[in-house]
Amino acid sequence: MLHGETVQSPLPMDLPWWQPDHFIFFGVLYAVLAVLGAGLAYCALKAWMDSKDQAANH
């Protein structure tokens, strides 16, 4: 990718990480997506464990 060229794909291997604005924007974006994904996975696992425990008690 040449300097000044636009980003064609948001995948990490296609980004120009040497440009600070891309590094900050996509770094924060992927960090937020990771936190949301981890929270969603925790809630899904917790709901599955709670429903499994309630099914045994009934």
C-alpha cells in the first residue's frame, strides 16, 4: 500500500500500520470489539451455566 492510498479492507493484515492515524483508530476499534466480544462470551457462558444448574434443580 502506498502512502495516501485508501484502505480497501479492514482486516489487520491489509492495514497500513505505519500511519499513526490508522494505528490509533483501528487499534481502539479492535480493542473495543475484543472487550464487547469477551463480555458477550462471558454472558452467554454464564447464562448457559445458570440454565444448566436450574434444569438439575427442577
